[in-house]
Amino acid sequence: MGQRNLVVVSSPDLAKEVLHTQGVEFGSRTRNVVFDIFTGKGQDMVFTVYGDHWRKMRRIMTVPFFTNKVVQQYRAGWEDEAPVGLWRTCGPTRRPRRMGSCFTSEAVAAPDALNGERSRLAQSFEYNYGDFIPILRPFLRGYLKICKEVKERRLKLFKDYFVDERKKLASTKSMDSNSLKCAIDHILDAQQKGEINEDNVLYIVENINVAAIETTLWSIEWGIAELVNHPEIQAKLRQELDTVLGQGTQITEPDTYKLPYLQAVIKETLRLRMAIPLLVPHMNLHEAKLGGYDIPAESKILVNAWWLANNPENWKNPEEFRPERFLEEEAKVEANGNDFKYLPFGVGRRSCPGIILALPILGITLGRLVQNFELLPPPGQSKIDTSEKGGQFSLHILKHSTVVLKPRSF
């Protein structure tokens, strides 16, 4: 009938073994029918197996996306766009008009319906029985056909609006070595050198769209919800912003590092409302040992990062949204994985490199909101409904609410 080996890691010590000590042994990714469709059988970076292809893709993606130089080059654009992004994040579409350094300025015309449809399909458990019981896969033909159609529509959209638009611009505008390149330029350079093909280019865009942009938006939504539901925390954060920066002085990326309470709010949001609570699943290509057990080759390894960050044995009153914990008993714990009980971005070889972009974007977005508005629940309600909606490995708000933004007078 078929079977799959599954290992769930729920202790800091074993998480360290999987992600760090034996990071090579457990550094691959599991495969399933649907993700084979959405990644072209591992032509991307996030979901590909550990090996030469992953190293090449990681190297190509690091320069245009995941360095401090990128943050400094593009932070002014994020800051300029923060008001637009805020209104659209809080409005019906929930998607900023531009995606900062990731792509070109006006290229994002991607319909939210496509993103929602892809997310629904990829996060669905519907296909799981076909992975566990292969003889039942013929019954999934209709579902898998829909997945393939959505994949093709998304790739066409990325090709038309990102890749081809940028190529057209490059052909009509000379760019010298001193010109500021966007991420697509670097990726297209790698394609021209023969390092990757066009499919790889499109799957890189797909990875950034799903693994970076969507997860950051989920965290922004959670942060807004928690600030609305905890007005005393919102007021304390506003006081810090006013005291350190001065009333009416808009927060910028360098400011985020001198605002400890803002940093604590971000950390607490990522702890209690972790966007990827089980991280992206790992896999061992060969037989391995873990915690004294023999782990068969190609086992699916889930690191329960949410439980690590919410285990009452390691955290004081973990069910509470209390940013002060990161200024008091957990003051030394950082989001970069320096403590294996707190891994919102993972750690090690397969950690999320987008941490270098996500943290400043969260700081600028939440900071600007609290600086300029009092965040209130919908009329007639005392709180926002923060019921959770889980997918295969995502965690976001089940019901979206209309947040009231009451402008401050300076």
C-alpha cells in the first residue's frame, strides 16, 4: 500500500543535531507530488535536494537578495513605499504594490487570486494520501491537473511581468557597471553565463514570491493583530518611538536597531505566531542516527519550531503575547537561531536567508503604523479574531478583519 517514515523533532538538543551538528546529513528536502509540480521537480532553491544544484542556486540568489549591501541599497525604497504598503496591507488586497529590492518597480501586477489559489493548493492536505498510498494516485488526477494549470499560469505571469519586462528595459536602456541593479538583473546575468536556464529563473521568482513575500505579509498581519488586541503594548511601543525618534520623525531602517521594544515586539510576534511552525521539512538522503535511533534513508524530518518556542518548560507563560520577555529573561535570545529553542527562520545550511530582509521590513512597517495611527479593532468589537488557519506547514490568520486606523495629530 505504501508508507512514509516521519520524524518529529521537539527538543532544542535534537533540533541542534538536525539543523547544525548533522546539517549535511539532514540537509535535503522531501518530495511529494504537488511540490514536484510547483518546483519543476526541484529546479528551485527552497525545495530542492541538498547538493550541487542547491549550492549553485543559493550562491546565485545570495548576491541580489540576501546581503547587508542589498538592505542598504534598497532601504530607501522600502521606506518611501511604507505608507502605500501599509494601506494595501491593511486593505482588501493585503499586498503591497511593489516588492522592494526583489523585482522591478512597477512589475507587480500579479492577481491575488493566483497567489491565493496556489497557496490553497500547495498547503492542502488533499494530496497526502496519494503520497502515502501510491496506488490511490489515479484518483487525484483532477486535483493534480488543477495544480499544473495554476503552476503554468503563475510561471507565465512571472515570465511576462518580471523576466520579459526586465529584458525589454535592459535592451532599451544602457546600464554601466555603476548602475544600481535589481535582483532580476543578477539572475538574468547568471542565465546568460549558462549557470541556470529560464525555468530556474522563473522558479527563483516563485520562491521569492512564496517563501519570502507571503511569509513576511503573514507576520505583518499577525503583528498588527496583536498590537490591536494589546493596546497597552501598542502604547508602550508608540512611546518608545516618540521618545527615541521624536514625534513625527518617520522610522528608517537604521533606527530599528536602537528601538529595543520594537525589536521585542517583532520577536514575540515571530515566537507566538510563527509563519512556518514546522519549518520547511528536512530529509536525510542516507541512513542516519538521531537521538540514539536509526533513521531510514529519505525520512521526512519535521522540526517543531513552534513548540520549541512555546514549550512551558522553556518559556514563562508562553501563551501570553509579552514582548517584555525579550528584554528580561530571554534578553539574549535572537531571531537568528543563537538559541535552539527559538528558530523562526531555522538555522544552519537550510535556514531562511530572507531573515536579513524580513526583520527590517517588519520593523519599518509596524513602526510606521504605530507612529502615525492608533490601531483599533473593527467598530463594535473589542478585539480582532485571531483564530489560526494552518496549512501543510504555514500558520496565518483564519479570518481577515478591517482594522481602524485613527490618525495621530502631531
